[in-house]
Amino acid sequence: MSSSRPATALRDTTSNEGNSAGHTAHFGTLAASWREEAERLRTLEANGQAAALEQAARELEAAATTWASEWLTVSEAAAASGYSEEHLRRLARNGELPVQRNGGAKSRMYVRRGDLPSKRHRDGRDAPEGVAYDPVEDARDIAKIVGGIS
């Protein structure tokens, strides 16, 4: 049995694509808002600032893709999502969570971070629908996730 993390070429053991945690969508929203601001800056002939925002948006999207593509063990996935290991295994068994394995059915299970279900945090992050989007708070969260800032 191999305990190494799966390569991206490994076959998914499920076909369900609907369990994304939504973090990459937030990153994309922030990058889009930066691009809109860059367009506004170009109308003011602030081309250097616009180019810097566009570069930041590209870097953010690349970091978000890398982050969402990270393979986690079930234990790591449980810590990242707030759900128990058994709940994540149950979702995988029911075909509700895409997973990959390096070997047969009894080999170690891996989950892409971007496929994890999201659980609301006690501190109010991941606010329910209808709450206004706050790009500054989103940027802080992204900086913490991508850059290890506390």
C-alpha cells in the first residue's frame, strides 16, 4: 500500500461535483472586483496602478487554484472542514464527496480541499445568504489562507 498523495491523473472514485466549499468562488469574486477597479483606474490614466491590480488578480487566482487543488487525508480534511472523519467518509461512500485512492478500495482516501463541504464558523465567517459581501474582510481571509498571516 502506498501512502503518498495522489497525482492529479488518478481517477476520481465518484462523479459528484457539487460539494465545493465555495472558497475559490470568493477568490474569483475578489479578483473580478480588482479587475473592475483596474478598468476604472485606466479611465483615469492610472495605468501603473491598474496593471498592479490586474497582476494581483492573476496571482490571487493562481494561488486559489493551487489551494483548492491540494490533496488532503481524511484527517486533514476533517480539520479543514469542521466535519468529522466519519462524516466525510460517509459522504464519500454515498457518492456525495469526490475522493481518490492510490490503490484498491481499502487504500488511504484523499480529498481535494476545493471539494470539501463548508461548515459555518462560530465567529460568523461564511455568513448566510443575503449578507452583504465585504471585499476587505474577504481579502483578510485570503491573506490568512494563502500567506499564512494571522
